Amino acid sequence: MPLSLDSTLAEALGANVAKSLTRAFGMETVGDLLSHYPRRYADPAELTPIRELPVGENVTIVAEVLSSSARAMRNRRGAMVEVIIGDGIGKMSLTFFAKSLDQAKWRAGQLAVGRRGIFSGKVGEFNGVTQFSHPEYELFDDEDEARRRADTRAAVLIPIYPATASLASMQIAKLIARVLDDLGPIAEPLPDAVRLREELLTAREALEQIHRPKTRTDIDPAVRTLRMHEALTLQTALLQQRDAVRALSATARPAAPGGLLERFDSTLPYTLTDDQQTVGEQITKDLVGAWPMNRLVQGEVGSGKTLVALRAMLQVAESGGQAALIAPTEVLAGQHLRSIAKLLGPELAPLVMPTLLTGQMPAADRRKAALRVASGQALIVVGTHALLGEKTTFADLGLVVVDEQHRFGVEQREALRAKGSSPHALVLTATPIPRTVAMTVFGDLDTSVIRTMPAGRAGIQSFVAPLAEHPGWWQRVWERASEEIAQGRQVFAVCAAIDTTKKTGEAGALPAQEGANGPRWGVVQLDEALSTHPTLGGLRRAVLHGKMPSDEKDAVMQAFARGEIDLLLATTVIEVGVDVPNASTMIVLDADRFGVSQLHQLRGRVGRGGVPGLCLLVTEAEEGSVARERVDAVAATLDGFQLAEVDLELRGEGDVLGSVQAGARSSLRLLRVVKDSRLIVRARELAEVILAADPSLAEHPGLRAAIERRVSDEDRAALAKN
């Protein structure tokens, strides 16, 4: 019987090989193995003589084994294989390490004198001798094969796969070749008419050409076809999930004339921005729709997302429904509660009774808050993970607001939503998301964007303090802090660690070099160093970090908000949501140790009122390094959406997607959300057309099968929880 993509690897290759592939890569089926694509190709037609091999580059050569030996290591466990190969003109060495002498002897025996083959690896140099360390190789089986493969005119591309110590690239290539030879017909994910119109290969042709290309011209069409398959599969799955949510019935939460929302709007001392009005209208409409709202609101730091969310909460409260806002930290939850209470004012606040519920509250206070929530007395509830606990119940949960969604796993978000009957969901993020990332990660949510900032913001200036080039700027950073405080303003100084456990010098001089794996500054060390500063040492200074008791953290933040602290030394616990209009300056030490979006978030803590903001990004990263590029990019623009694109290009979507979402959408294989943006948009359009005509995919069995293979039950559960 021919194999199918759903055949097990045990069936295709035997139990032992299947176990090796499962252990190394988590593969279970033939489809999993054939989705393990080459990361590059070696071309024997571009062979370089050994004498001319460029150090540091990946190359492929044809050579003969001239000597081979195995020996035990002298100063550590394990063994070593040393091989000399030559191409008739030059010689080079191969080095392999093994766990035991027996393994080393086996390798040396395989690479016996006189054997010829293709060797591929990164060129190195040791004691003046050119070498490969642990190269990939394929030995020719006989002289005829050797002559055929060594003849560059007949040579074919050699796929190089992601490999492990136990499964080399060439072993994987042979296993894939075996499976391809035995593979039967493959159902097409795309209708034939669409495939031809898009100028794509058949699924079988694409797999053959990506794994066994005859020339480099075979590769691009195969990659483009398989990327479209991946994009269409994920977009269709996301749209199916969106449609599944829309199949649910929701309780309509209309705003009434003269009700809470209208009364709140009439008390606002300012006019909503155009974007706030637009997004507010979208949410108002969603809350009276036939299905639960499932909306993502993204916007710049300080753009007024909390105000938009509060208006939605009040609309839900008009019908007696409760709204729960879950925040990632207690500092942020407390900040949200105070901000909401202040916005509501003394007339409206008692009507909705905004209530804080966190795990670190005193037991008596927590019980009192939980009772208000369970009885329905509290119509607006703000909390942390405590809201997810089994003991927390709601009388009528109508709206779930998730702040900074990337801090919460899908299981946690679902636990909160499950406390109501198909409640509406509003997801807020202050980390702007490029359109194709949003489409790939949050394609089942309706998205809204707040770009315009409220009037009256003084703006922020950002500067890099590059200590590698200008060590004297360290002193100037703290002089600027002193100048700001002298004008009655307040300053944040953020460190990448709480305590580096290393002694540091006085604030006027650079500290001694830390180990490569640790930041120079922790808040503990910075506090100690600044205590001797001639100006800052005598000012009101406080420390804030995540390991402090909840009541201490809250007390420090409230004191800072009241202007009782001049200089706050903190970790990223103040990254989001902290609102102190008098804070003018943000100093970020070891700025190269933070991501682009994190630096943008930190910068957003200043310049929030009429006081001009200043952000100083202190770094020792060398000019031209990726770490320095991140810092320079943040200093160059205040546009968070532009920075999101930069972040994506610098980090790659693997990190970006992994940080915000579990499940199918966090592990793209060939798809690249920046490079393939047009393709993703096109796949979305195709998925919408297909599902509009065939919601169950009964007429598209190939696409349905691709989704079942690509999106597991666990992945579907993850999709359902967004």
C-alpha cells in the first residue's frame, strides 16, 4: 500500500527510526517528516578546491579519506576522531567528538582510508590547518557512484536539514527520499482553478522539488507553493474559529439614553480623539450584536485604551452585567483601579462599585471583595490571576477585558471567560502589531487601532548614551537627572536585574565589567552607587521590583504618584500602565538587554502630561551590533507601529509569535510574516471566499485534511481561547 501524509512513521520507516524522529523532532507522521524542510542547499557544481576554502563560510567539497584515527580525550570524558581528507591538490582535517571510544572507533571505521564522498560544513582553522568540525557527509557506495557524483556536470543539489547529534542531515535526506518514493497521491489544499490562477505547483511537485531539486530554479516555486499552503491553512483555521464564536449567542448590552455611559461622557473634561470615537462606536455596536464581541484594540502607549475599555464596561453595567479587567501585575491592577475610580468620579463610582481583587490582598479584604463580585454588587472588577481562582465567581459576567494580552496564557484567559455565559471579550495591547502579524496571530479577532494621541501631551525626546564610545556620558546622564529633579520633576531609572550580586563603583564612574551573561546594573547596586552621588545621594529615592511584598510595591507607587519620591529605581515592573504625569525622565540602563517593544513601553511612562519627556537609553553595546541596532531604532522614532516592523525584522517572527501566542500560530515553518505579507493577505482573501461558499469544507477535502494535520485538537483549543 502506498503511504499517505497521515501514515505513521513506524509504518513508513520502522519502529526504531520512528522513535528517533519523534525523540529528535516530535514527528509522528509522514506529513510531519515531509514538513521538515531543508534550511539550505549545497551545490557540488560550485566546488572550491581545499586550498581556496574561505574560513568562516559554509562550503561543500568532494574528497577522499587519507587517514582516520580514534582516541580517548585526555582531560575530559569522551573520545575524538581525527580524519585527513584530500582532493588531489590540498588537504584538510575533520574533527568529530563522541561520548565513548567505541562510538569514535565506529566513526573512524566508517571513514576508512580510501573512501570518497561529499563533505559539507563551516570552514575553520586550527594551528594553521584548515578544518571542518563535525561536518555533514555522504560517502559514495561504489566507484561508479563516486565518479557520477564527483562529476560536477552531473551533480545535483544536496539539501541540508536541521539536524541533531543523533540524526545527521544526510540521514534525514535519505529517510525523506524513502518516504517520497513510497508516497501515494496527495489531496490538493487549493482548488485546481485557484492553483493555476496563482501559478502554483501541485502539492506533490512542491514536495519533490523542495526536497530533491535538480537545479536551484526548482526551489523558489516549491517554497512559494508550500508557503501558500501554510498561509491558507492557518488563515482558514482562524476564520473557522471566528465563525465558531459568531455561532454563539450573546446577551445584548445596549446603552440607554441618560444611562451610565451617556452620563460618563458628559462629565469628561476633554473630547475623545477621533480614533477613540471610532473604536468606541465599533465596540458599542459589537455589544448589541448577535454573537459575543471578540475584539483586539491596539494602540500607542498613552493613547487612551483604558478610557475606551471603561466606556465598554459602563455600557455592559447598564444592564446589570459585570466587567472584569485582568492585568498582568498587581502594580498595574492597582493603577487601573485608581484610574477608573478617578475617571468615574464621586457620582458614578458608587453606582458600579469598582473593586480590586488580587492574591496578595489581606485575607479579610479579599473575602469582602470576592463577596461584592459574587453578589453582583461590584459591576467593575479589576484584578490579577486571583480572578481566575475557583473561589472567584460572578453574578453576571458580561465582558472580559484582558490588558497586555501577551502576558497571559490561553488557559488563563479561558478560565476567566468560562466564568460567564459567552461573555464579550476585549483584548488591549500597547504593543503595536504589524498588520500581517495581527492577521497571522489574531486572525480570529476583529481588530481596532488607536493611533492619535490625546491633546496636551508634551512629547518625548529620546537619546542613546553609548558608553562604549563615550564613557564620560555616564556622568552626564545623572547630571541630567539632577537637573530635571531640580525643576520639581521626577525620574525613573530602570535596570535589567534586581541584584547582580556584584559590587559596583560610585555613580560617577563606570562599574567593573560584569560576566558576559549578566547585566552590569541591578536596582540594588544602583541604589548603593547613587547613595554616594554628590547631588542625587541626598534626594528622595526609592526602589521598586517584583519580589517586594504587594503592599510595599503599592505604597512606593502611590508615594511616587503623589510626588513624594524624586527618583524611582525599578525593574520592568513599571513597564506598563503606570501613569505619573509629573515624571519627566526615563533612564534605562543596559538598554541593549531589552527588546524594542519593551523599550518603547518604558519610554511611554514619561511625557504623559504637560511636562516634556526625556528618555536616555544607556548602553555599552558596540556600534553596528544587533543589540545596538535595537536601541538606536527606539531612539530614532516614537512611532510604535514603525518600531514593531523593525522589531520583527531584527528578531524574526519566531520570537514575536512565540511571545504572544501558543498553539499552531507560534511555529511557522516556511511562512515569514514580513517577507510574505502579500501572500498572507492573498491567503486570507482566498480563505474568506472558500468558507463563504463551503463553510464545512465538504467540497475542499484537501484543505480540510491539511487543517486537521496542521492544526491539532490542542491547537484548536488554543485558538478557541483567544
